[in-house]
Amino acid sequence: MIERHYPAATRVMRAIVPLRILPICLLFLVPTPPALPEVQRQTDAQTGLLRWTLREGPLRFDLVQRLPDQTRAFFLARGFPKAEADRLAEACVFQAIGRNTGTPGQAPAVHIDLGQWRVRAGGSEAPPLLKEQWLDDWGRSGAVSPPARLAFRWATFPSVQTFEPRGDYNWGMISFGPPPGASFDLEMVWHEGAQRRSAWIEGLQCPPEAAPRLEETRP
Amino acid sequence: MIRTVVLLTLLLAGLSAAASQTGTHLLTPIPDRPAAPGFELRDMDGGTHRLSDYRGRVVIVNFWATWCPPCRRELPSMNRAWAKLNDDGIAMLAVNVGETEDVIFPFTADYPIDFPVLLDEDGSVTERWPVRGIPTTFVIDPEGRIAYRAIGGREWDDPQLLAAVRALHRTDTP
């Protein structure tokens, strides 16, 4: 009979951990590289509209297409003149939901500044159309009344926001600029504490003029 | 071996789910507790409310609008929370941003609100508070300082959240 001699540390490990689950335990000790941002694209079964979801660390960010008619109707009902409601509705408006899903005491705050994001379409890059730009424009032209501007201000996603890991989130519209149906890439930038993070989402599609027929969206 | 892997996977998934839940009903403490901006606003019944009227009490101040989905989602839990906190002397105010009584009144048929709804029709009060998106809610301590903030909706009658508000009441009330 051959007797095997193990180093003392190994003997201790063998005493503590049954051999058959040792490989699983070792898996938790192996350093893993940071995961790439996860982006999912889904089609709403009822409307056929598309949703992109980015999950990276504590950040979850959803972008959901809004049909131009939805956006037009919302702002017409809040006092927008038709020309300005049309201009806004056709500026590639998405419903955005940003959330810090991190655990309090462990995850950092997530800071977002939409002015740092980049929209790449038709060979050029620019930030999204920020609410401040629209409001400045309407403030100068007087084309939109103050109560209607107030509704726009609060219905749009904050240009700058810090989400704490205590359930903080915001909903709101973001206008990216390209025309209805256009395809574009988006660089999302955020800060987790002091660390700058970014991710490109490629092939986003501005909402089309009309709701897609569901059979067009099925594979 | 397979059974062990499955058990470990389930255990990790459970821990992960539990961890993701723990943050959903919490409030962010505000360092140094800055003074809450004062206001004087009319309510739905024509009464006037000044924040300074509530000095000496804990006040929950919620900024909202009827068209805002997360605002609508959290309102029922705010109403339930108010029913539990009102007897403790803790006040709750819902500051509507930019809408009129004509819009809010029919809304309250579907979403009953038993605590005062204040009208900030021109948004000038909301402008002076550190609000960047709605709903945003602040818990004001008895000395009129911002003690906690919540960005986005919460389940306001969650025991963990109610305990935080009540602890503030007990700590700051002589």
C-alpha cells in the first residue's frame, strides 16, 4: 500500500473540504476579469416597440422606443403648439429608466451626465439633445408657453443625476436627434464613485413613424 | 457533484436576489443636513401651508405629477404610510409640480390622497429644492433640515423605511 504524503496545508484543506467539492471552492478563489457590459434587446409583445437594457455593475439603464404619436399626444395635451410637438416627437425620443441596483454599503453611487454621452449617426458624433437646449430655444423664441415648458422639463430625464444604491431611479424622455426609423450607436458614460465607465450600444433604432406590425419584428 | 453545483448555484442566486432587494426601500441620509428651502403653497381646499408651520415635527415632502408613472405607483403606499405616521405627529405633504386643481382633482378619484396636496403651478418652489427628476421625496427633521432623500418611488409603508422616519422623530423630538 502506498501512503501519500501531503503538505500540512493540504492536509488541513482535505480535512475541511471534501475532495469532490474542492474544484468548486477553488473557482471562487480564481480572479475573474471584469465582465463586459451586458446589453439586451427585447421586443414588446403588445406594441412591437424595442427596448435596450444595459446592466453593468450597479447601473441598470433601459431605453424604450416611444412612437412619435405618443410623444406628440403627450405634449399637445400639455399646451405645446403643433409645430413644436412635431419637431420634438420626430427627434428620436426614447423613454429612459436609470437605476442604481447596487447594495447599500457596498455599491458606489452612480453619476450620470447626459452631456458626456455620444450619439453616432451618419458619420458624425454629438451629444443627445439635452432638455436645456430645447428650453433655451423655446425661451428665446417664445414658441412654447411657460406651463408647457414646465411639463417638458419634468417629463424629460434629468441631464445630470446621482443615483444612490438605496433604490434610487428616474424615468424620463431623452431625445437623441436622428429622424424616425434611423439607426445610431450610443456611447453611454457614467461614474461609479470616482471611476469613469462607458459602453457603446450599437444599432439602436429611433422609433418609427408608425407602430411596427408584430410579424415584422418576429424572427 | 451535480447536486452540489446546483445547490451552490441556488444559494448564490438567493443571496444575490436578497441583496438586490435590500436597497429598494431605503432613504439616503443627507450629510450635514442643509436647511430645507421654505415655501408657502395653497392646497386643494384653498388652505395655505408654510413649511415653517411644521417646525418641531418630522415632515415628508414629496414632489410629484399625475402623469408620472413612478409617482402614481408610490402614492398608494404613501397614503398607507401617512395613516400609520399621522398619529405619531409626522406630517406628509405632496407638492404637485405644474398642474392645476382641474387635473389633480379627478386623478384623486383613482388615487386617493388623504394628506395635503399642495399646488406649485409655476414650478418656482420645486426649482428651489434639490430636485432633478420626479418623484423625489425629502424627510425634513423637526429643526427644518433635510435629513433624508429618495430619488424615484419607494414603498413608503415598508417597515424598514417607516422605522427610519420614526427614529428621526424620536431622536429629534425632546
